[in-house]
Amino acid sequence: MTGGGNEGSGAGVVLDKVAFSHPGGAPMLFDLSVGAGEILAVMGPSGSGKSTLLSLIAGFETPAAGRILIGGADVTDLPPARRPVSMIFQENNLFAHLDVAANVGLGRSPSLRLTREDREHVSESLTSVGLGDKARRLPRELSGGERQRVALARVLVRNRPVLLLDEAFASLGPALRDQMLDLLKDLQARTRMTVIMVTHDPQDALRISGRTAFIEEGQVREVGDTAAIFSQARSDALRRYLGAGSRGR
Amino acid sequence: MARVGAVPLGIAALSFVTLLAGGAFLGLLIEGARDWQGALAAFDAYLFRVARFTLLQAVLSTIVSVVPAIVVARALSRHPAFFGRSALLRLFAVPLALPALVAALGVLALLGRAGYFADLVAALGGDRWPGIYGLSGILVAHAFFNLPLATRLFLQSLDAVPADQWRLAGQLGMGAWPRFRFIEWPAIRASLPGVAGLVFMLCITSFTIVLMLGGGPAATTLEVAIYQSLRFDFDPARALALTVLQLALTAAVLAMLFRLGAEMTSDAALSVSARRHARPGSVETVLNGLVIVLALVLVAGPIAAIVTAGLQADLSRLAGEARVHQALATSLVLSALAALLCVALTTMMVAARQRLASRRRLPGPSWLERALDGGASLILVVPPIVIGAGWFILVRRFADVFALAPVMVVTVNAAMAIPFAVRAIRPAHDEAAARHDRLCAQLGIAGLDRLRLVDWPVLRRPLLTGFAFAMALSLGDLGVIALFGSDAVQTLPYLLMQRMGSYRTADAAGLALILAMLCFLLMMVAEAAGGRRR
């Protein structure tokens, strides 16, 4: 699969021998190619480097060697805000002292100077995540699921071709998590953005992703069709990780 | 704060503090080089007597504050719910908010030769009450300050004992003594070095209380002797010798404290635990009640004396006096400037430290990071009066020392309050940074936008806490202004000291009440702003 191509509004993501290590940690080396408009799930044991992988793509960490390409362009040296990437974290996606509309509006203008058109866009995107009536609420007045919806609305107004999710729905209950995944799938179908999501639950991966990458000890061990990967795990490591019970859940 | 240049700004702040201390050392070095025979000759019997008294009063003050505090804290912890308990604990926080000068006056108004206690003795037909001066006065005042502080700190460690241990003690049928021996004492012993160390440090660098309550050469500490040698004898060589000794002493004590792991800027959080465990027996209840009442008398007595003596003063005449107006205005302006400078310096150092810590590539902190950490507590090693003395000696060669008073008061008081401001600002700042740094990087919120939209709304309250705390400290400080004050530049504490010196005790009491109210108000602002965060 090639990394280039700007068909639709997604953009391919390529990690080309990206080397990195945390202070005092073991070296990591990532080689991965994600197609434009694809939904890729990333799984692996804790500490295997899943979040680091996303941080490298988002620009929060700088590789020691190698290149990161998004939509064919080398972004290795770009600061996070200038990469064509949005990211949703598990927590702290919102500024607690700003209301919902302002939190979304920041995706349009980092100085929060919004035109009439921007404001319309903000309220449209809030409506499309089902929060049209909560624009003036503060984050603490929302449930955990609603807060992540606000983060999704901001992704919509930012309109970047790549979306990274770092266990974004992990702290929600199973039913709510499924709702959020369905919402995400809808939004992705509309925008055709490329989605890379870290999760620890095979159900999440099966629900929306086309392919799944399995990471262990700072390396991509396996990439393949999600359904296939879970039905016939090829490597011992993946089998160990999944355990006997979780297969075919 | 704006991420661009956080580190250079922090270095600038650190340099400022270093320069402040360094300038003082330079003054002392020049003086030492010029007149080293004089400085050496100053190491005489008198100086060693002063040093001995400095240590003696600090040791005794620590003992009379900390040992009773163990008993009081234990009594309070054994009775976790009685009427007025939380009010009592609030009262125990009041001495921390009072300037030392005001507390000294309270002790004098209560126990001085012309104090309320003397009236009582006379009314009962006793001999003339000699008044409490010298060592006994110093000990009472230090106990007034430090016993409540130590009590609150001990109570905190007793409250941290897991509830299961108390349940277990109840199940095993432990009486008062086994409980103390197996549960309470181990908890207290763990915090004892830290608490005792903190109190000892506060007492060994105590200037105002010794100045006001110590009398004559028999009861003088090094800091007071430095002040006297500069203001009265004008003997810089002696001041140099005294300063060197004081520095050696505080450095030695501090080194010891760091080894004990003491927290130097402890402010005990209010604990109003209502957890109940097995009810103490009736004998123990009576004894505990007695202990608590005695502690209450010690703390409430001087406070009540401050209020009554203050109210007896001719407050309306004081309020109309131009000198008072002037001193009040000077005090407010200088302390507000000091607080602003303090908060600015603190924020710069805190932001730089956090920045360095978050992007460090090595497992341990770099020397700069450590320096930014240590710079904040530099002032604990170098007492304000020593910095003041150094600059006094340095500047008198080039300029009119007294014209420099405002600058010295603002800068030294600002530096003095930094360790406390760090406690108010750093946790909030570092937490906000952890929550917001990635989000801001992702959304491209930086520079002034970040200050306006993110940092200011989030850090406003902690900054206000730091500001109010620093302003209260500066408002009540007598150390620097005692050296640099003159008829031209008078703060409220300086005016108060002058009135005391000319035996206008009623005026002094009135001014003390005004000063106490101002400081108390600021402390309430600080607590309210700190408490309502998030």
C-alpha cells in the first residue's frame, strides 16, 4: 500500500524506519504504512509503544532517525499544530474553564477569533455529534461520553485528513463505547479521513477497523485484515496477548 | 506561560535572586578585605556569648513548642468530634497569619510589666509583676507561633494513620498507653524530625521577636546584633563577623534538615476529620480537655490581648494622623510591589523548571533544573537581615543608604516570600501544564493566545493566593525596614517600632491591631483563592 494520494479528504501515513527511545527506555523502531481513508486499529501490550507511535505521528515526540510522511509530504520536522493531524486523548481533550462552543471553536482559530461562518460551522459540527443544545455548557457539566463527543466535533471543524485516537473511548462503558465507535464510523464515512486508533479491546477493532496492527516491544509485529488477524493469529506473541478466552468473543 | 522563552525567563529570575544574595556577599567581602583585622577582632567573647544565646533560645523554643504540641495533637486526635473543634483548629492557624511584630506586642500587652497580667496580680494583692522580658518572653512568643503550627502538623500525621489500625487497637482492647506506644508515637516520630527542624529554623532566624522582647546584651541573637551593629554602633566589621557566624549556623542547620528530609515551608492543612474510634476513658478525657484548654489559653491569650489593647487605643486619632496615613500608604504600595515581583519571579522559575523537566532526555534533572529548584529556597539559607546588612555595607560607599529603602524592602521581601509562593503556584502550574501542553501544541495555541485563553484563567487563583500570601508577609516584615527605614521612608511596622521606642504603647497597640487586620484579611484572600480552585 502506498502512502501518497490525496483522493477524498484522507491522507496516507507512512512511518519509514522511525527510531525512537524514551529516556532510559528500550529502543523502538516503527515501520508502518496506512492508506488514505483507512481505519487502522493499533493493539499491543501496555508499554509496547502504541501511544508513542501516535505521539510520533502527531509530533509530540521527535524521532531519532527515519521519516514520517503524511499525504506524501515529509512532516518529520513540523511542529504538532502544523501537521495535517487531529488527535483525541483518553482524558484532557477539553479546557475545563472554557465552554463547549469555545473548546470546539479553538479547532478553527487558536486565538478564538471566530467569524460568523466559523460559528456556524461550530454549531453544525456540534449538532452532528448530537450536542447541538449543549454549546454553552462547561466540560464538568457533561458526561464522559459527551466530553469525547465535543472532542470529535472539534476534529470536524479542524477538518484535518488524519485522526489519531489514543484509547479515546477506553474509560466509557461498553454500550456507550459502541455508540461512540458508530458515530466515529459515520463521521469517517462522511469525511473519508484516515483514522488510526489505539485500543486494547478486540471488539473495538472488529467493530470499525478494516485492518489491525499489532505492536510489541516497540515494533510493528503484524498488520492485516482485522477479522483475519483475530481468527488466526499468526505469531505467538499475538496469541499470548489475546489469550485463549478473548478470541471470537 | 508562554512557552517561547520560558527557560531564558526562568534563568533571568534566578539571576535576579542570585544577584540579590550575591550583592550582599560582595558588600561583606569588600568590607572584609578592607578591614579584616577589625572583622577578626570582632570574634570576641561577646560575639560568642551572642552565638551561644542564639542557639540556646532556639533549642529551648523548639522544646517548649514541640513537646507540648505532641500532647495537644494527641488529645485532639483522640477526640475527633467535639463542639468547637474545628473553630479551635482555625484559631490555631491565626498565629501563622500574624506578623511577628504584632505577636510580640500581644505577648507584651498580656504579660509585660504594664500588661493585663500585671493588673491581675496587683488586683489580687501580689507583688509587682516584673514583666516578661528576655529569654522567657522570647520563649512564650515562639511557643505562641510554633506550638499551634507543630500541633497541626502532628495532627496531620495522626490523621494519616489508617482507620484499620484504630479498629484493630479497639479489637485488641488497647488502653491509652498501648495505643500511644504502638500507634500514635510511631506516626508522630516519623514527622518529628521535620517538624522540630522547621520550628528550630524559624526560631534561630527569628529577628523581630528577639528585637522586641529580648532585652539588652544578655538576650540578643546574632540577627539582632547585626542590626544593632549597623544601626547603632555603626561597626561594619562587627556586622561582618556576626553575619559570617549567622550564615555558618543557618547553613549547618539547613544541611542537617535536608538530611532529615524536612519540608521547610510547611503550612499545615486544616484537618477536621470526624472519624471516630473507641471512646477514651473518663480520666483520659479530663486530662485531654485540660491540655486542650491550656493550649487554647496560650494561643487565644495574646490574640485577645492584641484586640483589646488595640481597641483601647485612640484609634480615631490614629486614623486621622498624617504620619499613619503615610506609613499605611507606603506599606501598602511597597508590599504590593514586593508581592508582584515575588509572583513574577516565582512564575518564571516554576515555568522554566517544568519546561526543562518535561523535555529532559536524561533520567535525572540537569544542574539548571536543580538550580531553579534551589534558587527558590535560597532565601531560607540567607536570612533577609543578612541580605539587608550586606547591601547596607556595600551601598553606603556609593549612595545614601536610606534613599535605597524602598528598593531593598521590595526586592528582599519579594525574595523572602518566594518559597511560599512556589507552594501556591507550582502544583497548579505543573498540573495545568501536564493537562494542556499537548492539547495546546496540537491546536497551535501559543504565546499570548495561550496566556489569554488558557494559562491566565487556570492560574489566576493560585497566582492570587501567592500574591496575597507574599503581600501579607511583606506587610508585616520588620527585618529590612528596621535597617533601611528613616524619617523619609516609614512603613507601618517601622512606625509601630518607633512608637514603642518612645513609650507610646497605646499607639503601638492600635497600629498593631490595624496591621494584624490587614494581614489577616490578606491571608483570608489567599486561603479563599487557594481553596476554591477547580
